[in-house]
Amino acid sequence: MAKLVNRFIALLCLFGAIILIIMSSRRLFEQQQVLVQTPAVLVHQQPDLATKAVAKLKKGMHLDVVGRRTHWYQVRLNRRQSGWIRSDQINALAVRRMQQQDARHSNKGTVVSTNKTIEIITDQANTKLRAKPATKGKILAVLPKNKKLGLIKRSGNWYKVRTNDNQVGYVASWIVTEQAKLVPIHKPANLASAIIVLDPGHGGSDSGAISGTGQFEKTYTIKVAKLTAQKLRRLGTKVVLTRTNDRFVSLAKRPQIANQLNADAFISFHFDSSGEQNDASGFTTYYYRRQKDIAFAKTINRNLNRLPLPNKGIRYGNFQVLRDNQRPSILLEMGYINTTKDFKRIKSAKYRDQIATQVVKGLQQYFDQN
Ligand SMILES: [Zn+2]
């Protein structure tokens, strides 16, 4: 009898182990990324060189691997489009596995912290994926029970989601479950191979805070962001600005840009204002998630010590551009626009150049740290 029980337990263990291997290898594959290391890698429509090239990848781009065939990787180009890259271009591509376990053995990048992304799981069979967040919305697909979906955003009582074959639609929140999944953040080896998103606060109809003399915050945030971008690009860093001119960009859109690019860092530039004029002075560094942001916030803030205004230190800040940001991100308030002494600095090209220089130095240190 004991022998029979032992054999049964052994069999059960073996079965469990097989399931675990299947599950873990699947997850590993799902979270793979490629990093383009040479210019001009072609992406084809189908896993066949004879098919049309749908994109040419630039050096430094990160793309999610969404499929594999013999000799081919399928990568996501944007929300709706994917394409295929020959795996013999693998010399040009470093495959980053986004799995923590794997990253520990990899020398391609370092896991600096983990960060929660949200997964939506269907509770019941015949869950409808709809074109609109309403029960009358056109049915795009009928999903089985326990289907995993990627959360794009919340829309009232609905979730905008993406299926693993890249179909985008809405599911009702009352028939699904939200689950947080830990995704490690990899730091590239140096600043030159990083993707940095710079966010000039406000813009267009949103002027931001106003100085005592009627000058707008938005005018100066873009000056600092552009100058920082210029200095970074000189080092070979890929920089994306959330706006490059005086136009309105929603608060929701800004962190989305960083998330979609898998940016290695995000910095939002602002200038403070106090209730009363000439009430306050100095600059502050804000973070939202300690785990992924604090080391970044500390390094940048330390470098800002050289600036001629008082350093008010690092603080927690519940700002949407940080809250919705899955990447290491900070918000810098670089002086009080409605304080005469601070505004004198903000207006001067010299002060703005000092900010940009110190931010770049801080970024350099951040990526050099392990
Ligand atoms: Zn602001």
C-alpha cells in the first residue's frame, strides 16, 4: 500500500513539474524583448523575406517579441501592427528576456527594481470583447474563461484591453478580475544606449503657473526640456519629447509615451508656484513609486545641488504623469515662477543650461550605478 502511495506521489510531482516548465517557458517567451544594435534592421509583413518590409528599425529601439517561428521573431511595432525579423539578424539584436530569473544571469542589463503592470483575467466563458465601453458596443471577439488580457486603461466601469494576438477592445469590469503582475525594469549599461522621455509640463491652452509679470510656466518647461534633449542626443542617447512645440498634450498621454517606448527614464519638467507671491523658493524632486523611482530621484536631486537655488529635496508626489508611469520616472519643480528671485533664474538661459547639464550628469550617474 505504502509503495502504491509513494508511486502516486512521485507521479503527481512529475506532472506538476511538467506543468511548471510549460508555464514558465511560456511566460519567458511572452515577455521577451529585442534591442536593435545596428541601424536599418528590416521588419517584414510575414516571416518570409519576399514579403514587403513594413518598417526599418533604428539603433537603440526596444520591441516586444510577440511570436516566434523557425528563423524569425515577430515583434510589436505599435498597438495595431506587428512584423517579422529574421533571427539571423540576431547579431544586430540583443534579446532581452523580461523575466527576472533570467535577467539575473544576463549581463545585458541589470534588474534595478520591479514594477506592477496590470493583467485582466476573464471570470466567465463567452466574455465579449467590444468596440466601445458599452453593452451595446459591437462584439469584436468572444473570449473564453481565464483568458489573460493586457490592461491599456480604465474607462468608467470598463477596461480597455489588448489580447495576446493584439486585438484591442473593451471588457466590462464586473465580469473580469484585475491582477497585478511584477515586471522587472532593466537598466541599460549606459546612458548612450538608453531611451529617455522628457516631458515639458503644460502647453497650448494649459499655460501652467503664471509669474508675477504674467509669464507662463509652459514657456520655460519646453526650453529646459529641449536643452536637456540636445545635450543627451550629443551623447548618442535616444530622446523623445512628449511635446516639441506649444501644444496641449493630455496628462494621460504623457506617461503612455514612456510606457509604450519602454523608456529607461522619464523626467517631467515644471516650475512651482506658491499661494502667495514671493512665499517660497527652491526646487523639488518628486517620485511616486519608491521601488522603481527613488534611486533615480536621489541621483538626479544630488546633482542639482550645484544650482543657485535652495534644494528642497525629494518628495512623494501623486502626479498622474508619475502615477500612470510604469518606467522609472520623476517630476522636477525647478523653482517658483511667482517668486521674483526664483523667476529671475528661470528666465535666464544660464540657469536653464545649468539644470540641463546637471540632469544629464545625474542620468549618467544613474545608468552607471549597478
Ligand atoms: Zn507645472
